[in-house]
Amino acid sequence: MSVHEDLTSVQRCLDDLARSVGRLEQQLGAGLEMRRVRADADHLRESLALLREAAAEPAAPRRPDLLAIPDTPYDKSLWTDSDDEGLGARDRHAP
């Protein structure tokens, strides 16, 4: 099944649920439990509407565009104000 068909199927099921909840509400009254069931059913309908909107939008790219980094050496003037902290003294080798 396609996504559109699945969403339509879920919409039909939620419509059936809303009708059933309405019948139960008529039979049992609008107590606290019934209001919770009604609110939950309404939230499902809202969530499905959001899902339909998200499915209708074009798919976002899965990964960002790659950035080419050149193999040429960096300009040494970029590093004149930096410290060699953690690298040891300039005139000696690390142990």
C-alpha cells in the first residue's frame, strides 16, 4: 500500500472511532472518563492531520550537501596569533 492509501485507511478508522465514541457518549453520558476518550480521539485526528501535511511536503534531503575542502596548504598567516598550547616548546621534540 502507498502512504496515501495507508493515511486514508487510518482516516476511515478514526471516523469510525469518532462515531462509536459519539454513540457511547449518548449511552453513558459525558462523564470524566468519556471526556477523556473524546479528547484522545480528537488528538488522534489532529495528529493524523499533521501527519498528512508532513507526508504531502516534498522529502527533505537525507544528508547535507558535501563541502569540498581543498588539498592546498592553509595560509600560515592565519595561525600567527595562535598558541601552540599542548604541543610543547617550538625548539624541542615531544617525548
